[in-house]
Amino acid sequence: MAALGAVIRSGPESVPACLLSPKRKLDAAEDRHPVGGLDLQPDDGLRRLRAVEPEAEIVLRWRPAPPARRQEPRLRAELRAGDAFSGRRVEEACRWPDLRGLRRWDKPWLDGLPRLVFLSDMSDALCEDVPFAFLETEIIDNVTALLGIRHQWLWLTKRPDRMAEFSGWLSQRGVAWPENLWAGTSITSPRWTRRIDRLLEVGTERTIRFVSVEPQWEPVDLGRWLPRVDWVIQGGQSGHDAMPFQLTWAKDLKEQCREAGVPYFLKQLGANVMDGRKRLNFEDSHGGDWSEWPKDVRVRQVPASPKALVRTPVCATGTARAAKSTRRHAAI
């Protein structure tokens, strides 16, 4: 699945150990979460995660590169001096052209919307080694800057508890959670739906909160949380050893979202798609070309932004809308 924009990366030498260690890359328990009778060890879990990490789903991929905790005194000095860790990666994204009001021929579900920038998709900026002062400077200060407020920023984490703590830390200092910073968490199975409870503590009533059910390994029921969630993304696993993704899971979650009035986005079906006991084969190795999908799951909706009192999904559903695009199968 092709990314839709430039990729901003940093070298591994600048990434804290917690973002490189297999045991810290995923929650330790999730590394060993039994799926389909398999016991995923840390190394295997890391390989699987790399295979399915979100593409630069909207526009931009960014990997944070703060120093480890042992370097925090130096970090604080450099933050005061506006030196190496002054938010250059996000600041660069702030300068990207404004897309509001433009027709998006390759992504019709984004017609007229601001540019959407995905933060920290290749690692988790909320690991414990990253101090809140760095996150405020690197993220908050930039997304609220004159150029940054033109875009919508999507922040996905497996650590919504720490994101909630960061939100509270900001509030205590009189800093409001930016309305253009969407808060999201990822889950793979019912075991991890509890993350949504902490996600709901992030920001204010105007904060867009989203759940990424990707890679999905088991059936998931989000009915309990959907009244307070603003967007759901779903996807199967990529890679040669991908876990099975049942087509009924997409149909079921799509219906859950429809009943709750929540925008639903099916990103990809994955590399191992099953319709009951029958395996479905697609030319696209990720199962991300929606022109190959059954028509009843071709749904890609994006919530209106900023958050309205009444949810208004911007929708591209099925082939009628897709026919207007020169690249119907582009990733979100």
C-alpha cells in the first residue's frame, strides 16, 4: 500500500532504547498474547508489528527522536536554547501546503478537508523515556502554531494511560489540549479494548478521539464505547505470516459504527483474508485496493473537523464515489 506523502524519518542512533527494544516496542503482555494457538515471543511480535505498522495513512510519517531519560538534563538545556530538540520534524510538517477546500482526486474521502498528519506511526512517542516537556515543545507548540493550526494532527498510541497523564499535565499548567490534535489508541483484540477507557480521559469534549482496530486478530465489540468515540479505523494484518482476518469482522464493525453514527474507515483487509473457511486472494498484497473488495465493505469515512456538535462523516462508499478518483485504491 503506497503512502500518500513524504516520509520524515530519523536515524536509529537518535531513537531512545524504549523505541528499539522488542520488549518495549509492544506491551510485554501483548507480545505474548496467544492468537490462533500461537504464542508470540517478543522478537516475533516485533517482526509482526513492523509488517503492519500504519502507512503514512493520511499524509506524513514521523518518527520522534528524543533522547533517553538519562539525557534529560541535556534535553532541558537544549529545549531552553531552542537547539536540537526544538520540534524540527513537526515544524517541517507545519509548513506543508494547506489543503482545505481542495479536491482530492486520489483520496475522495478527504475532499475539502484540512491536511491530516499522522504522528508517531513508527514508534510510540509516549514511552516512559520521553519527558512531557519534550512532547509539549515538539508536538503541542507546533500544532498550535500559526502554520500548524491549518492541519489536523492524528496521534496514535498503545499507551493511552500516559496520553491521559500528559493531557492532565498540560491542563495543570493552563495549556489546553489542541482541538486540531486527534487522540487515538490501537487495539488488536477484546483484551485491549480497556485502552479506550483511558483514551476518553484525553483532552476535552471537543477532542476527536479515534480507535484503530489494526491489525485485528479477533472479533471486537466496541458498542460500549462507540457513543463517546468519534472515528474507527479497521484493518487486517500484512506480511507473509499475517494472522487471518475474517471478512465478517469488517461487516460487523461497519454495522456497529453505522448504528452508533460513528465514521468508519476500512483501511485494508490484510494479507490473509478469510470468508468463512474460504481464503480470498487479491492482487494487492496488503488487501488495500478497495476496488477488489466486496462492495458492502467499501467504506472509508472521515469525521468532520473540527469536532461538530453533531457528527458529520465525510464519506466515500463503494464504486460510485471511487470512480471519480484516478487512484481508487490509495491508502487513507
